Amino acid sequence: MTKRKTVTLTQMRNKNMETLRGLSDEDLHKFIAGWKVGTADHIAGERELRRREGMSVAMRSWIAIGCSVVAVIISFVALFLS
């Protein structure tokens, strides 16, 4: 996994998706707010925001699954040790 390059709103050289991925959440919100609803730049910003939200939902799901697996393992260990 490569580390995401961080870019500030004032350092943006272009408005492609790769550059938008480098913005912090705060700068991405400012970018979206600076465009009229329905314009290509506004849509691109909202698309990046939805992508980030989707990733956080997936991450929470994996964390919940991991916790469940650990709980089952601890239960089996406790069962066999008692």
C-alpha cells in the first residue's frame, strides 16, 4: 500500500481525482463548497467524499469481524483451560 501524497487546497496543480485524494478532509470540504452544485468540480469533490465514507464503513466492518474472531478464540481457549 502506497502512502497518499498530501496536498493543501492552495497547492493543487490540477483538479483530477488523484489530486483530490491528496486533500485533507477539511480541504476537500472547502473545495466542494467553492463550486456550484452540479458542476463537474463539485461532482468530483462529492464523489471523492463518498469514496472516503465508503472506505471508513468497510474498515469498521473488518474491525467488527476481527473483534468477533478474537472473542471466539478467547472463548475456546477459556473452555479448554477450565
